[in-house]
Amino acid sequence: MNILVINCGSSSLKFQLIDSDSEKVIGKGLCDRIGIEGSGITFTPEGKDKIKKEYPMPDHEAAIKYVIEALTDKDTGVVKSLEEIGAVGHRIVHGGEKFNKATLINEEVIKAIEECNDLAPLHNPANLIGVRACQKLMPETPMVAVFDTAFHQTMPKEAYLYGLPYSYYEKYKIRRYGFHGTSHDFVSHEAASMMGKDYDDCKIIVCHLGNGASVSAVKNGKCVDTSMGLTPLEGLIMGTRSGDLDPAILEFLCDKENMNIHEMLNVLNKKSGVFGLSEDFSSDFRDLEDGYNKGQENCIRAVECFCYRVVKYIGAYAAAMNGVDCIAFTAGIGENTAFVREIIMNYLGYLGIEVDKVNNKTRGESILISTKDSKVKVYSIPTNEELAIARQTLELI
Ligand code: AMP
């Protein structure tokens, strides 16, 4: 069966059509600048060149129409008609406490997702626009919601509660939720199988290091902690996000810089992280690596702070699980940036970890990057959130 995976942002829509038997991508693409001038679609049919077209896309419904048109085009399409698409899997960012697994979408589910909008005001409404648009154009096709937060719902209270008055949790559900759950789920399963261990009987730390970055602790098949919180701002130092900081900094800086809280949060989300630490040089690790190798102090500082924070989370999660069998690096930086992995691994001698310098040079493949006799194994594993969404969609329908 062919499964269409949709990842809908506020002005963009990424899609992949996956054959669930072979798990191959038969077509993928992106609609961007939806609702803005200059909108268009790029589409890559399997084994063929990328096709790029500009169309006016006033809304997501228009975008989905062009997605369907691209997939069914008689010359460059990959299916003959919509009937060849058996189901749609939608990435939904926030499922709050309501969803601990993927769910078949109906009106009740949409209402429950809407009730989580407060927790992800930028993402959930956009995700739902994508759901509605698909429902309109493909009314007979089953749709599944796959949540970024669901995998982390197994965290125990001591991991998800903040040290705040408990009434805020009761009244507003202020707690840690965690994100990138589909990736942590997929990569932790891959890691267990690469170790040759039973998923339900091992301790894994997953470091999802991309522009957004998070670490999770997976013990005996369940997520027991993760670094992102109520929002994706908590935890690691990221591309432009600050990660953890002393909350008193907010008032201090608002006063000193004459900012309101919204402006302050904009700084924490968009101007901080390695971008801010490198004095606005770049949030991209390819640029930072270049600067690091040239001895630029701003890049060295940003990279060292980034790595050190990851190291601290690994230590915390090894303690939380009372041990660790393996560590898996994934996402843009985790899969491709050898020097970052090496800096992090060099801190981990206390876990009996030694870097395999040859294997660690590889990019984008599942590989052991610690030496074979390292006590704790370290892997680089490409994440595949779309495939994970397609698998979960198939399972439900
Ligand atoms: P992501 O958010 O997962 O797409 O990751 C983006 C980050 O991965 C950026 O900081 C990139 O610099 C970094 N990266 C390093 N090498 C590559 C590569 N070959 N392809 C994509 N991203 C890369």
C-alpha cells in the first residue's frame, strides 16, 4: 500500500509517498511560501530529477491540490490516481497528555488536538490545517495523527514535573512533554537491533542533534527522560535556541535591554544557541566547522558550549537509568558532523568509550563509531521520521 506522509508547517508542507511493502520513497517534495508571494512546489519522483514549479498557493488546500497533481501527473507522477494512496499519516507536534500513541483521525480526535493548541500555538494549528485540507480532497482515505510528544508520555512524574507549585500542573498541565519523539522512537529501535539486544531489555541514550536538538533516555523500551520541556526551547544549546538557562535571566535582560517578555522569548528562540554564541556568525554546523578549523574564537566557543551541554545530558541520563548500553547520534549534526561526535565522545572515557576514528568519518549511514571493544557502544544512525510515520499509519489502519 502507498502511504502519503504529510508534515505541515505554517507556510510549508513536506510530503513523501512511501510504498509500505518495500518501505521505499516513491516520490517526495515540498510546497513552500504557502500564503506568501512566490509559492511553489518541488517534487522528486523516485529515480528521476527534481521538478520545480511556481504556483499561487493562497492556502494549504491549494498546496495539497498541487501535491496530488504532482503525484498523479501522467508524465512525471508516481501513481495513476488517488485510489492508489491507501492512507495519510500526519505529523502532529503536540498531543499533550491526551495522546500517548498514534491515533486514527476522526472529529473527536481533531477536537482533542485543538485542545492542545495552547501548548504549541505555532505548530498544531498548521498541522490541523493540513489534516482538514487532506480530508476535503481525499474524504474516503483514512488518516492517522502521529505525535512528536507521544513517545515521551512514558516519562515518570519525577522526570516530567517542574519544581513549580503543583497547582500549575493541575490547572494548566505545565510539565515537560519532550519533542522529536518519532525520531527518538525510530532511532532507539534501530540502536537496539544494531546491538543485537532486546529493545525491552536495554538502556539507550539517543542524541538527536539537528537545528533543533534533544537527548532522550530509553530504558527497557520506554522513554524515561528527555531534554525538551513544555516547549522545544528547553535542554540542549541548539542552532538558534538557548536551551536551559536560569529563569531569572529573563527579568534581568528585559530590564537592561528594555524588552518585553515576547521580545525576550524571540531572542531565546531565534537569536541564541550556537548562532548567538558565535556572535551571529552562523547556526549551521558546516559554517561553524569551517570557522573552528580556521581557529576562529567565536566558532570554537559555540561548538565547545554545544558539545559540553550534550555531554552533561548524557551523564545525567546514564545516572537516571543507572547505566547505559549504547549512545546513538542522529539528525543533521548527529549523522554528518564527525568532529562534533568526536569532541563529545572524548569526554566519555569514564563509560569505557573510545572513538573509532575511521568509522566516525562516515556520514549518513548506520554505523558503530566507537571501537568494537568499547564498553558502551556508540552509533551514528540516520533518522527517518517519515518512514516511522508511515509504519505507524499502516499499523493503525
Ligand atoms: P537538521 O535540523 O536535522 O536538518 O540538521 C541541520 C544541521 O545539520 C545543520 O547545523 C547542518 O549544518 C548540519 N549538517 C552537517 N552536515 C550536514 C549535511 N551533510 N547535510 C545536512 N545537514 C548537515
